[in-house]
Amino acid sequence: MKELTIQQKKVLQCIKFYIKKTGFPPTRADICRELGFKSPNAAESHLRALEKKGYITIENGASRGINLTENTAEKSQTIPVIGLVAAGSPTLADENIEKHIPYQESLFLSDFDYFLRVKGLSMKDAGIMEDDLVAIKKTSEVRNGDIVVARIDDEVTLKYFQSSGNQIKLIPANDDFDEIYINKETEGFFIEGKSVGLIREN
Amino acid sequence: MKELTIQQKKVLQCIKFYIKKTGFPPTRADICRELGFKSPNAAESHLRALEKKGYITIENGASRGINLTENTAEKSQTIPVIGLVAAGSPTLADENIEKHIPYQESLFLSDFDYFLRVKGLSMKDAGIMEDDLVAIKKTSEVRNGDIVVARIDDEVTLKYFQSSGNQIKLIPANDDFDEIYINKETEGFFIEGKSVGLIREN
DNA sequence: AATTTTACTGAATATATATACAGTATAAAT
DNA sequence: ATTTATACTGTATATATATTCAGTAAAATT
């Protein structure tokens, strides 16, 4: 979809906000009032631009006849589920995506970017079992004690994070597994994100 | 909320359908067209009746200024979260409800009735930790190996279910806890439901 | 260098729309 | 028995609203 200008984005935001607030779309005059325009034609032309770029549809002749396009309306988005394969990075590349599941805002306390399908039992004492879906927020800002998605070359794992200086410890929650020691500057080492929630489908 | 007449229900349904179809509420004339009325005042009076009964609000002077009330709009339903208190049944009585969280259809494989907030670690080896939310489907039809919500008098617990004949075993997933043996016909024993999923909010 | 797009003001207008008023008739509530 | 609510038709109208036309000016594209 074609990119919007800053001003067009403002108008689109204004429409969304107005619908959320009132339950019905704004008139040209309403948009002018909200954004400080002095002519209804300012709103009109922006609306036609948004229509041309596919963000809204306009029912000609109808009052408040603005309809947000499917892509535009943030109804219930979907979140990708990514398999935790031993070899291969958990990127959002299409070939790694197992499926999409409907996403509900405020499902967890923090927002997140994708679900990781857990393989193995290395985190079982943390209550993370095989086939669980762990909600991952993409970030490299993690604290000691966080459960993180760490990549070492092509290997991806879910572990407790513990650092002191340049030394990083990746700690499993299972006595049958060993801790991993690694240096911050090690080539091929990267923190993909951290766990902010979990779903078990049974 | 006050009951609606058949005709008023038709009008309300018409409004909902119109919004779903077009993205904005209908005019009086639109309602007349949909329902075969010949006077805009027919729609007008029905709208005022719906307003009076609290199903919609009307912004006076605004075109299409109809807004569905919170109860009326079937946005995303909410599911109650119930605390697993040692004494006290996990019924859906108001005093037991901790909060409501937004519900997304097909979040789990099966549908469910409420979330149970887990206290204690008696099921930790099953990956069920303190404060987890276990999705419970109300049913007494459970199979061996199911994780069930069992009530014994006023005590409510989450355990593995195992039965042979009249003998029932409630098995914890933690060596520090003991199995519970009980008879099917025991007074005060009841299977409230079974677990069909889990959410951890971190 | 010429054209298109963006980003408006300002005025004018046809029409879409809410809404009031005048009736008619039946059912329900007080 | 009387009032109120339901369920409309039919007419009328003030105004809310979309939309066109005439401009101005800067930025982006071709």
C-alpha cells in the first residue's frame, strides 16, 4: 500500500479516533474542527487522497460515509507463531512462520512481536513445557533473570539470562541441561528478545 | 435493561447489520428502506424508544449519530478470572471474580468458561505455576489424565484425574504433595470442570 | 522545465438528514 | 377507565453535510 504523508496520517488518525469516541465517522467539518482547518475542502481533499491510496472508502453522497479499509482498521490483528528449530534463526521470514493466531490487545502486560513454539524441556522448571507458545518481545535490553531468546550462530535457545561484566550465563531451568557461558562480544551471539507471557493450547 | 419488543429488536438488528456492512450507522431513511417503513418517523420513534431503553445513544442534530451502547455492541467479550481460594467455591458469583479479561475466539482449541488463577505449586511438574491463568471448561465429563478442577466440600483444587470404578485418584504434579483418594459418591465431592489451556502473564 | 501532488483558504450550493407536527389505530399499563 | 406505549403514514422544513469551483503556494515527480 502506498505510503501516507504526515498530514494524511494525521487525518487518518483523526478519523479512527473520532469513530472510537463517537461510534460513527466524522464529517468534513468535524475533521476541520479537530485539526484546525478553516475550509471543509482541506478535509475533502485529504479524504480523496486517502481513498486513492486505499486506506478508506467513501460512499458518495452519504453523510459520514467513510469506511476504514480492512488493512486500516485495527480490529483483531494476528500474531505469527514461529517454530523453535535448532538450526535456523527465529526471524519473521515467511518460511519460519508456522501459523498466525488472533491477537488481542492487552492479552499480556507488555506488548509482544511473535509467539515462539517451544521444543524440548530445557525450561521445564520455569513451567515452560514442550509445544508451549512463548510471547516474545523483540529487544536486546534484557535484565538478569529475564527469560530470553538467545542466538548463537544458527542455534536458538530459550534460557534465563544472567550477566556480569562481559560474561553472560544462559541458565536452563532443568538439571539435565548445562549452563552456557559466553562473551558479550562473541561473534554470532545475539539476544533476539525476551519472554513476556505464555500460552498453552493443551 | 428493559426488554425490547419484537419490532424494536428488528430495528436494533438492522442498525447492527448496517454498521457491519458499511462501517457507519444508518439514517432514518436507510432504516425505512431496510424494514419497509414508509415514513421516516417510524424509524425516528423506534430509535427514541431504543434510546430510552438504553440500547443506543443518539447525538442530536448529527447525521447518522447513532451509537450502540457498550452492552449492545458485541465487540470482544470478556471472560472472568476467578481466584483459586482454598475455602470457597469457584463459582461465577460476583464476589469470586477477580477481574475480566478480553476474550478472543479460538484462543484455545476448545471453548471455555472462565480462567482460574492458580495458587500454590501442586501442579508445577505439569508446567502450571503460581498465578498462572488456567482456562476452565465447565463439565463433569472428564477422562483419565485430564487436569480437573475438583471440589471437596469447600476446598477446590487443580489435579490430574484418574478413576477406576468408583475409586477416584486426584494426583498432584509435585512430589511434595500427596495424592487424594476419594469415592465417586462421597458427599460434597464434585468435578467443576477441566483445563483446556493456560495463560501466563509474566 | 513542466507537471503533478500536497496542502490549504474561502465561498457557494444542491441535497441528505434529523426532526417536528398532525393524524390513525391497537395493545399494555395504571 | 384513563393514560401511556407501540406502531405506524404523510407532510413539511430547518440545517447538517457533501461536494464543486476558484484561488494560492510550496514540494515532489517526471
